[in-house]
Amino acid sequence: MITKDLHMHTCYCDGADAPEEMVRSAIEKGLHTVGISSHSYTFFDESYCMQKEEVPRYLAECRYLRAKYYDRIHVLCGVEQDYYSDYPTDDFDYVIGSVHYVKVDDEYIPVDESIEILKSAVDQHFGGDIYALCELYFSTVADVVNKTDCDIIGHFDLISKFIEVGDDACDVPCTGGSANALFDIYHPRYVAAWQKAVDRLLLHDVPFEINTGAISRGYRTQPYPAEEMIAYIKARGGRFVLSSDAHSTDNIAYGFEEYEVLVNGE
């Protein structure tokens, strides 16, 4: 039974609820450990992240909650450190290293905001080659441990957020039509890119998260990473941590009963 959830967001960044509400909900769900992991400050996009001036208050509030609920749950104060964030992480209990953007021609392009943004980026910066964008994304992810010194690798294949994986996934590459038609997750270039990234990340012995956040928010029916990625990582001795990436109290520990087998390796 999974009794901890270390990836969740509060009103300090793009979450809906206050840290204490998240802690109390985690207690009600029977967790033994809860980690608040607000988005690190990113100077080029302040729309979703903690503001620099709020970080001391965030740290203090998490420590207050740890003391207040010490006999009911263990509260950790973490941060989801974006690859391009330069805010220091020394004061946090742990770091989730994540890639939310690719940088090209001095522009930071979010990979998880909308299909339209990705299509526009492909046309403007990659000559219509969606797989060139995917290759840049995974080459950036491959360096996330080096860059962030993280304790957990966040949502490894976030770029596939708008592509359903499994029986309904598209099997031919195209750029128009439905969300499932953005690109082919079985295309040789896509597969080669993510496998190369996994191979580099495995050198660090840092666990990958199995992230149920896109399921709880209705984007996918499977977690990050995709099933074939999990199998590839496991076969090479990689480790996993199950997380909800909750942005509200309702989604803490979402789907843990269903997906804990992927972490336990049974």
C-alpha cells in the first residue's frame, strides 16, 4: 500500500487549495507522508509558479504544518524545479526535477499548455518537423538530474500530454485533426529519443515518478510515463515513485490503488 504522495501543488502556485487543506485531505486519505511541491520560480513565465517573495512564507508554512500535524502525518516541503529555473533549492526537503519547456531561438515554449502552442512552435522553429521538437524535449529531459540535482524525475514524457496512449493512440504521424494525431508515439525517432534519455538518466539512480495527474484532470487514461517506457525503465533496473501531481484536495493519491503495482514491481 502506497502511503506517501510527494507531488502536489497549492495556492502558492497553480493549485487550488491551501497547504493545510492539502495536508488535512492527505490525513483523511490515510497517507503517512505528504509532500507539498510548489512550482519553482521561472523568470520567463510567472503565470503558474511561486513568486520569489513568497518562497520564505511557503517554507515557514510547511514547517508550521509539520509541527502542527507531527503526530498524524509527516509533512515535507519540496519544490518542483523546472529545468530552466535558476532559483536555489537548498532550503527544500526534496526536489522534483521537471521539464515544462523547450528553449529554441531564445524562446521558452511550454510543452504542456496546448496543442496549438506545440503546432505553432513546430511550424515556426522546426520547419514542420514535430519529431525535431520531441528530440529537443527528450534531450533536455536527459539532462534534468544534472541541471536540478533532483531527488525525483518528474513526468518523464510530459510532451505526450495531449496524445492518448494505449488502444486509441494514433499509429500514423500527422499534424492535423484530433488531439491523438499530433504525433506518433511509436515513430522510430520518438522511441529513439526517449530511450536515449532514459539511458542517460539511469546513470544517476534517481527514481522516475509514475504520475497520475493527467488522468485525474481528464487528459489521459494512463499515467506518465507511458506503459512501454515503464517496462523499458524497469528492465534496466530503474526505480519509481508513485505521485498524484494533485492541484486540489480531491486528487491527492489519485489512482494509487490501481497503479501501485507498477511501483512495487509485482
